[in-house]
Amino acid sequence: MKGLNILKNKYLETVKNGSTSLSLLGRGDGIELMKQTVSKGELIILFPAENSSVQEFFYILDGIFEVVVDDEVIEIGPDDFFAVNDLEEAINFNAKTDVTFLSVSSAPIFHSLSNEINELRKIGELVEKKDRYTFNHSSRVSKYAVKTAVKMNLERARVENLFIASILHDIGKINIPEEVLKKPDKLTDEEFELVKKHPGDGAAMLRKTAYADLADIVEQHHERVNGRGYPFGLKGDEILVEAKIIGVCDTFDAMTEDRAYRKAFTAQYAVDEIKRLAGIQYDPEVVEAFEQVMIEEGKII
């Protein structure tokens, strides 16, 4: 049924680390629902969040935790519940027995532990190693993209999703032959057709993970508002804002780094060229926000 997702004895992904395991049950709109098991004698440590608005909730299904709060030893067992918001200092929860609990977090953290996402990031690193001119490209794009999204006042959940998508936006290039990626001359029509497949190939990889909802961002990052992009020729509002942001940041980084066929352009030249194409290839609101980021970073005046 549309809108209903039933998972029977199946998790989106499970990560095991020694005597603990963490399973992702669901995610969306910046919320993650997880099930975690901690073995007897082990502990979990809750740290203060960088963002004071982050909230975490924990519900014990089985087992006993022991925690010291204001010099008082407290035991937490089945059906007990605790919450964390604006924590002042780190706090330890010691497992007196094997403990299984559910947790809900308003700050996505699973992607940093996810084997699937880490494997995709490794693919992205392999792509960048194929061509020395694109080393750390995705990292730079993600930095620009997040700052631009914040400038546009996108919701925190969307910014966090954008960060993951921008890090992975070029993983589909793993399927492009190295001689094509590094070719110093103009690509043939056949070679360009290979290049045009990389957004779709990357999206296909992402759709096999718990982060399938981010695949459309990756797939659309070469679409342009006038419909002259690829792979679908989407126009205007048919393109996700997150993909539009990556498109601008991707273009800027490509222009301001050396390539096999040319030297890098200056940041000012790149921004001016992107501004010239605002409303043609790039979303004007995205371009304006990106320009402000570049000014604040001192890259342009």
C-alpha cells in the first residue's frame, strides 16, 4: 500500500562493531530510528551535540543499564525511557547485562557508521584517484553546497541530506574509462554519452542502500533549468533544489581547478560566468546564495 512500509525481521542496514550492533530501522526528514544491542560489561557514551537543538530518545527493550547522575547510581531497565537534549557533558551508560534498546535521533548519525555509505565513499575516492585533477573534488563541492544551502535557509534535515549526496555525487564515474576521464582533447559523441551516464549510475548504487531517498539528488546534479542538462532534460522546478545547488558548486570547483586540457580559472571569473548563466543554466536563487558564500569566504569581492 502506498505510504505503508512493512519490514518483517529486516533492517535497512546493520553495523556490527565488536560486541555491539546497530540497526537502522527507518529514516526521513532528519529523523533516524535505530535498534542497538550492547553486550554485558560494555558501555555507551552520550556526548554533547554540536547543535543544542538535537534531541535523542532511548527506550530499553531488554537488559539493565547503570548510569551515575549527580553522584547517584541509577539502574535503567525494560520499559524505562530516557532523553537527551543540550547535554552539558559526556555521560556513560554501563551495561550490567546484555542490553537491547531503541533510539530516535533528530540528528542523522548512522551515515558515518554505515558500511554501505563508506563503501560508496571509497568508490568516490577511487574515481578521484583516477584523475589527479579531481582529487578532493567531492569534498570541496560538499563544503560549498552545505554553506550555500544554509545561506538559502534550507531545513537542517535537507542540509544534512545534501551533504551526503554531494559527497557521493560523482561515484557513477567509476564506470567511465580512465582514458576518457583524463582525455585532454574534446570528447567524441560516444565518449560524452559515457560521461552522461554517471549521474544515473551513481543514483543506481545509492538506491541499493538505506539512503535511496537521496538518489534523485545525485541523478539530477547535471540537469539545468533551461532543460539542456542530462540525463533527463528536466527544467526549472522539476529539478530538486539540492541538485541545483550541487550543480552550481560542481561547476565552480571544476572551473577553479586545473584540468588536463586547461589551467584553472580565477574564482572571480568562475562566479561571473555562473552569474551570466543564472536563469539559463542555473537557478538564480542558488547563484545569489553561492555568490554570498564566496564573498564571505574572501574568494571574490
